[in-house]
Amino acid sequence: MSNHTLCSEFYLRVVFPPRFVGVLALMIGVGVAYFYPKSDDVSNQTQNGDPMITFR
């Protein structure tokens, strides 16, 4: 049982922070897509294929 709690603690410390950073990056990306004038270009390309290609 102690091993299980140790695993959950490890999960919270190692897995959760990167996910939180990913959510922050996603929000920033959405904000940039909304506020920049080239947002139409980006949204059209993301619908066609891989969204990672457009941000490279």
C-alpha cells in the first residue's frame, strides 16, 4: 500500500506540472491565433493537416 501512495505522489510531481505547462502554452497559442491578423491562415492550415507544421 505504501508503494501505491509513493507512485501517486511521483505521478503528481512528475506528470502533472508538464501537463499544466502544456495547458498554459495552449492558451497562449489560442490567444495569439485570435489576436494576430494571420489567424485565418493558421486555422485553415490546421484543419487540413498536422497543426504542429504550421507553428514551426
